[in-house]
Amino acid sequence: MSRPRPLVPRGDPADSVRVVGEFGVIARVLARSGTATAAEVGPGDDAAVLRTPDRRVVVTVDVLVEGRHFRRDWSSAEDVGHKAAAANLADVAAMGATTTALVVGLACPPDTLTSWLEGVAAGLAAECAPLGAAVVGGDTVAAAPDSAGVVLSVTALGDLDGRAPVLRSGARPGDVVALAGRLGWSAAGFAVLRRGFSSPLAVVSAHRRPTPPYAAGPAAADAGATAMCDVSDGLVADARHIATDSGVVIDLDRAALERACLEPVGPLQQVASALGTDPMAWVLSGGEDHALLATFPASASLPDGWTVVGTVRAGNGKPGVRVSGEDAETALHGVGARTAGHVHFG
């Protein structure tokens, strides 16, 4: 005797999560998720099993909320997947490690299209694939009826490959401060999108899909980096984490930052000129590019992709950030930046 077909709620699209069901959604998403080289047991059981040759596991988690971290009218599903992965892969890289796997928690309204979730899965997989990583598990749940949209919680697992982790607390007076990756591009893209435009495509794409320098993290650890973090909230804000945890002053060199981030002249300056903005405001306070910031002994040979942008000075009980010797808040005010970076719950 055949089972009766489930009733489809009136108005629900046939591709919605409510109609397809939890296990149907999981099957479709996993088909797009790729394979993690470190996985001994992948998705499908109560938990995944990963090989850990280093005998230590780097763990980090990031939560993306629709309307705050992404908008579906600005970004494709694949863009959201790329961005969700990048935020976590950059954190692992900032410890001097390489990502091996992701697990993803998803809360979404029941009318969410499974084709959109498949796109997110494809974006996650594409961002992870060059590192040999992939989604190896997770959980799905219906969002509350009054929910504003989709929430993605992504946990990344990484391997140090025998290295000591690079912490925020290791910077010492006399070290140099160096940067890998770009700054200000995502903030410029956000400024463009917020005004209803979609070009220049270079900065818009940078906001939709950050391009962190993943390999630069392990390379910095191998070169003797004393402290490191990824720039997710803004250069001054994240440099302050290193300064506070290390008890030092991070003195950023404005001229060096201009050379590293604004030369040659490109789309960042083009957008700034059109909007009447100083591009250094985005360089100093713009987040979500996920560049890496690190300190190295002055005698160290910096790996390819790293550029010196400052020095570490003694904190004398007052750790903080300066820009060419000037108080960071004064420097930020001078370029028109309202804050040092993103303020959670602000």
C-alpha cells in the first residue's frame, strides 16, 4: 500500500525547505559539499572523524546573520558561502595553521528555497577546496516564525603541522608590523552597494567574496612571526587586540600603508573620489577583507606577500595603537572614519 503524499502548505514553493524536508535538504546540500582530505569518516553518521597528525586541533567559529553580514539582494547564494568560509579560514590561517574541515549550523525560515541552500554549499566547497578542506557535518533547524532570515554558524577545524600557534600576545618592542592581503576593498564595496550601485565590480566583488591570503599565515609562522591576527573588524581595531594582549604600542606607518594599499591608483581611490571620502578611512577602519596582520623580529626575513607597515614600541603600561606617532582616534578622525572598526552590538 502506497503512503499518502504529504500535504504541501498553500503558497509554499515546491523547492522550499518545508516541502523538501530536513533530510532532503541535507542530501542536496551534501551533494555540493566536496571532500575533506583529512576526513576518515565524512557526513552521514552522528559525527565525522578527522585525522589529526599534529595531535592538536585549531578550532574557530563565526556566525553570519542575514541582514547584518549579507543581503540576498546584494549577494548570490554562492557569494554567501564563499564569505562564510573565508571568515573562518582566515582565523585558522592567523594561528599559523591550515583548515582541514568545516561544520555548519543552519537556521532558516521554512519557505527558504533549497536551491539557494545548494548555492551556499557550493560556495563553501569552492572556498575550501584549494586547502583540501570541506564541510564534514552540521545541523539544520527551522528559524523562529518571526525570524528576519537565515543564520549560518560555521566552525572551522585546522592543523598546525607541527608549528607553534601564533598568538596575539607575542609582539615585543622592536618588532616590525607587517601586512598580507588588502585593506579597504570590502568597505568600499559596501559603500557602493549601500548607495544602490554595483560598480566598480572589483570592490563590490571584494565585499561579496573576500580573498584572504590563507597561505601567508603558515608562512608567517614558519618565518618566526611573534603575533598575528586577521583583520575582520578593521585595521586599527584588530591591531589593538595585538597591542592589548602583548602590552605594547603598535605604531602604524601611514606612508607605508598608503604605498601598500593605495598604490598604484585603482578602484579604491575611484570610489573614494566619487563619494567624497578619504580612502584611508577604509584602510584604517574597514573590515571583512580578512587580511593578516603580524609582528616579526626586526631581523626576520619576511615571506613573500608580507609588507612592513609599522613598528612595535614599548607600551609602558599604556598599550594601544598609533598612526605615524599620532593617537589612532585622532588619525581616524582626520580621515573621516567614525570608529576604529566594526563594533558588535554597537
